Amino acid sequence: QVHVVESGGGLVQPGGSLTLSCVVSESIGLYTMAWYRQAPGERRDRIAGITRTRSIRYADSVKDRFTISRNDAVTTVRLEMTNLKPEDTAIYYCNAHNDFSGFDFWGQGTPVIVSS
């Protein structure tokens, strides 16, 4: 069983920054990694993804404010978030998608609250 653990969420003021981390229990060399978020009463949306070849895509809502990166040597993916807005408030989830088996693994989520 692959375990995915997110950390780094918290309360931040509008305009502030926060960095989320995601650690996977096995090598992520076969995985596309992504961050999703889900606000109360809303669906879970993909906001950033990075492939094995470092191809990156962002949702329009976070483009130019969020940066995703991966370090395969330590099986970690990060999401650097800047200029945070109240509408960024959500539970943030890390997803590990095995490009060969098609299996998806999810973390338990970490909350981000943007409020003054």
C-alpha cells in the first residue's frame, strides 16, 4: 500500500504565502504528481500537476501564484503558494498517479484557511 502524507497547511492572512509538502512512501519515478483542493460544498478540483518528465500544468485560478515542484530523490512534492486569497481556502490533497498501473493514491488532506 502506498501512503501519501501532506503537511504545511494552516491559517494565513490574505496576500500571504504558504508551502505545502507531500511525502510518498515509495519511489515516485513512475508517478505523475498533482495537488487538488476542495472547498466546503464544492467538488475536488485539480490545481497543479507535474509529470515524470517535469511537464507542469496549473489551473487558471492559481496560475502565476502557485508553484509545484518535485524531488524524486526524497519522494516529495511541494506546492508553494503566494498572494493567497480568501477563495483559496480549502482542504488541499496530494495525488500520486501511477502512469503505468493507472492506480491513484491520495493523502488525507491538509487545510488552508486564508482569512484576516
